[in-house]
Amino acid sequence: IQKSRAETEIRFPTDFVWGAATAAYQIEGAVTEDGRGPSVWDTFAHTPGKVLGGDTGDVATDHYHRFREDVALMASLGLTAYRFSVSWSRVRPDGTGPVNPKGLDFYRRLVDTLLEAGVQPWPTLYHWDLPQALEDAGGWPARDAAYRFAEYAQLVCDAVGDRVVNWTTINEPWCAAFLGYASGDHAPGRRDPEASLRAAHHLLLGHGLAAQALRGERRRIGASVNLYAVSPASEAPEDVDAARRIDGLQNRFFLDALLHGRYPEDVLADVDRFDLGVQDGDLDLIGGSVDQLGINYYNRFFVTGQEGAAPAITSPFAQASPWPGSEHVGFVQVGRPVTAMGWEIDESGLAEVLTRVAEDYPSVPLYVTENGAAFDDVVADGENGEGPHVDDPDRVAYIDAHLRACHTVISAGVPLRGYFAWSLMDNFEWGWGYAKRFGLVYVDFLTQARIPKTSARWYSSVIEQGGLGRMGT
Ligand code: PNW
């Protein structure tokens, strides 16, 4: 079949940012080295029954020791940017007391190595690893965590702020608040709806305070939110209301706060029996605090308010919807192909989410700061002296389809400026441990060998060409 030129020549803007992402606890390992203090994820992973297979991030991909090799790999793939997260408890082991210079040194070395390799560093300050001492003092449900977060942001900024342009304060505050404090699927594993709402507010407040600390001449400050396309499973009023509630708590709660300086009235009404801990001035501080917005997208949810539907697939141990204000909501699979997470693949949801944000919150530059898929990758022995290889056509197809969705919305005027694949390499996938592989690069967790998958080579050629050609190029 002769393809039209529009299908075969998909070019992105020449200054489009092409990246890949990781997070500290998922890759670094070295959890007791050079003065690092424990975080809630160390505690959680070492608590029996919390992570599949009893896996922990103790070693992970040993990136703390192998970062030079990993940066060389990024450069060889042609990435123009690398999104990583900074471990708070490496920088300030107990969250309040003395600073750990060796922790800051690691990120100085990493940033310098990236810059030398021509890869822009995109640090995220919080990817879920709260110092355990701060959790012991009340965690994110306590307002103090927000102030401590801003102090920590200042420390990192003092160390590398002259060399880093693009900053992300918090990653996926929905996950940190609701998987951490409502469902208990993530650290610290609490199940307390009021605490989860307070955590959500204090994460946003912490973002606002950190943004003030980071503000500076050349710096661009953002936050990354995990957004979902949300559709009612049917036209039944219960399902339509379920979709409003899930869209409200997962999407609009964070978008309205960050971009409009308010919480949506309907969500506040859904959770009005809880005290969120909002004080005068908080939302003024949170609103208008971003220069750009990071969007993490994985899938679309079909939801129902009628009896008997399944929980969302949020962990191997997921229970019926524990989200405050949507306790009765169920999640429905509609039969689309799924990834190894069981998440249905729907790239139209990414176009929908990007378009919605551009319409409802105009003129904010957008970045897809995470998008990708887990599949059951298999290593095959190489023939004729070639090394082992991993062929992952499903991941290539997933990213290809999502990049096409990105291109379509850019053509329609959405200010999307970059794309970061999740993840650079296989890593510790939270409650699933090492059982789920999201990487462009395969990691043999016994030998720590890195094997670029077919998707890595394919992504590299996409970057080189600045877009997509015919399928498979
Ligand atoms: C994101 N859910 O996490 C994270 O930012 C990454 O660290 C993670 O590895 C990646 O997506 C893949 O899971 C999520 O249950 C984890 O809804 C769980 C959920 C959503 C996002």
C-alpha cells in the first residue's frame, strides 16, 4: 500500500527535546554508601509482603557506580536530554539535619558528565523517596514536609543551579499521595484517606515553595503530573459521574492547583468530610509556579460507578478503589491489547490529554516527561560472534504510536516541546520489583550488563532523523 507523504514523513521541530527518564530509587542502588540516609522506599521494600518477590532497591541497576558507562550509553543513543531524580536522603540524610556533601558531589559528577557528553540534565527533585526521618515526623500529611522540601531544593540548586536549566520539582504527586497514603500500594504504605489528601496538598505546597527557591535567571521550573484519559464505561449516569470523579482527583486537582491556583469545586465537594490542611495563601503560591508542565502518560481508564468492577491495576496487591471521593469507582478493561502491566494501550488518550491541557490551561509549554511500556523481554544469543540481543517490537510499536500522537497534536498547535521515554533502562518497578521491564536498554540484574534493545536502536534513529519514517525505520 502506498503511504501518503503525511504518514511517511513525520518531522518534529528541530529543537524538540528527545530524552529518556529514570528515578533515583529505581536505578541507583548504593543505599548505605557515602552517607545516604534511609528513605520510605528502603523501609517499605524491606517490609515483607510489600514488593513482589521481596525485591528491594539495594543494588537496583548499580547506577551510582556505573553512571559514567550509563551516560556514555545515552550519548551513543543520541539523547539530547536525560531526566533523572535526586535522592533527598543522599543530600540530607534525615531531611532536617546536616547536609551530606558526598551526596551532592554525586549529582555534581553526574551533571558534569552529562554536560560533557552533550546531554542536557533534567533533574527531578522528588520521585517518591522521602527521608524516613521525615515520615517518622508525620510525612507528607504534615505541613512541615513542604518546608523541608524547599530547603532541600535550595541545597541542590546551590550545588548545580549554575549548570542546570530545566528543573522538575515533584514527580506524579497523585502517586506519592494516593498510592502512598490511601491505597498503601507504595511507600510509606499508609491507608488513611484524610492523610492522602493532606499529602497531596502538601506536595503541591512543597512544589510551590521549592519553585520560589529555584527561581533564577535562566532556570525553567516544572512539575510532572501523571495524567489519564478518562472515559465512562457506558452512558449510564453512574458511569459518567465516576469519570468526573476520577478525572477530578487524578487530573484536574493537580492541573487546577498548578495552573489556576485553585482546587476544583466538584472535587472539594466529593471530599468535603476531610480536612486538606489548606491555609490562606497556599494556592496563590502553588498557582502560576510553573514555567512548563511535565506530563506522564501511560493509559486510558474506563470507569464505572456501578457494582462489581475491578480495581485499577496499581500494584500486584491492588484493592477496590481506595481513592477518597471515588470509593465506589471500578475500572473496566475494554479488550484493547495490554502491556505486561495489564494496562490497555491507547495512544489516542495521549493526544486527548495533551489537547485538553493546551485548551484548558493555555500557553504553558508541555513536555511528555514519561511514556513507555513494560513487556516480557527475552534475551537471545547472538549468532556469528554478535553479542546477545533483545528484540522488542511491541515496545517499538508502542512508542511509535505515541510519538505519532504527539506529532498530530503539535501540528494542531499544542505547545509540546519534548518527549522522554520511560525508561532509559530496566529498573526497580516499585511494587512489582524487577518483574516488569520498561527499559529501552535491557539490564541483566545478575551481571549488571546493559544490552540496548531493538527499541533503543530504533529510538536512536528516530532522534537522528528528527522524526519517524516508514514503520521500522
Ligand atoms: C510512573 N499507577 O509510576 C513512575 O513515575 C515511574 O517511576 C514508574 O516506573 C512508571 O510510571 C511505570 O509504572 C506509576 O498505579 C506507577 O497508577 C503506578 C501508577 C501510575 C504511575
